[in-house]
Amino acid sequence: MAQPAAVSTPTTPAVEIPTISVRQVLPWLAFFGLVALLAMYFVGAEQGATHLISGAGVHEWVHDGRHLLGFPCH
């Protein structure tokens, strides 16, 4: 009888998880934190006592977002 051919099993390369330092992430966290605070200001406080833009334009653009986030506006 003939010997069966040796079947080679494919080997998967080891997956290396990259490390991300705090110095690389910190500027992005600061940027997105600032954008989030600015968005929360316009949704929650614009057209109130500390409004920066006169008129009701900003209020109308973010009106549904105010209700979605629980801010009273009427």
C-alpha cells in the first residue's frame, strides 16, 4: 500500500495588538471633548441668558435635539 501524502496545516501568523500611548490619544480626547461641550452649549443653553447669537435661528435648528436630550425650551 502507498503511504498517504502528508497534509500540511496552514499556520496563522500571530496577531500583534498595537499599543497606543496616552500622548497619541490625549489631543483627540481634548478635541472631541471640546466639540461635545460646544454642541451641548448650543443644544442646551443657546437662546437663554448666555446666548451668543441673536435671533431664534439656533433654537429652531436644535429644537428637536433639546427635547430628545430632556432640555425644556418652552
